[in-house]
Amino acid sequence: MTVIKLTPDFAVSSQLSPADLENLRDAGFKAVICTRPDAEADDQPSFEAIGDAARNLGLEARHLPVQNGAIDDAQVAAFAEIFADLPKPVVGYCRTGNRAGMLWTMSASIRAALGG
């Protein structure tokens, strides 16, 4: 797990495991957004496993599966709305963190209009 803070309220990470979530919580994060579709790789934990572990630790978790290289406007808008609804700070993750970071960047104007 590699976490890179983009702002005080948002960071990106490579693939998380359920065991990583306690460290994120202890670092002050309140929520995670998974932008990786389930079963993209054989060794990838399911979002259900991540979400259950997150909730057991008091973190919120959301899943917005996005195919690599195929981000569309609806996904950008959905990301902005999900981010606006979550307690901060939030970690967005996928295989490398790039999709989560792209959604963050592409949703800037929508997030601004939503006040976040």
C-alpha cells in the first residue's frame, strides 16, 4: 500500500487489503472509495471484503468500479457526489492509484459546485 496525499481531504493509494484499513484509520482517514472493478486481477480482494473490514473499523466505504482507461462523464459526476457525501479525509484506491487520481482531477469543477 502506497498512500499519496493530494490535498488534506483526499489521498490516493494502490490496491488496499483488509489489513491495510486499520493503518488508514489510525492515520486519521475516515473513508475509502474503491474505483477498481472486482475481479480485475486474481489476487485482488473483493470490494465486499474491503467494505466489511472498513465498516468494522468505523470507516465508510464506497465502490465506483471504473474500467482502466475508460472513465466517462457519469463516473466523474458519481465520484464527485460520493466524495461530497463521505466524511473526510478520504482515500481513493485502485490497482495503482491512477484511476482514483484521475477521477479526483476530472471531478474538480463538479466538486467545487457541490461545495467540496
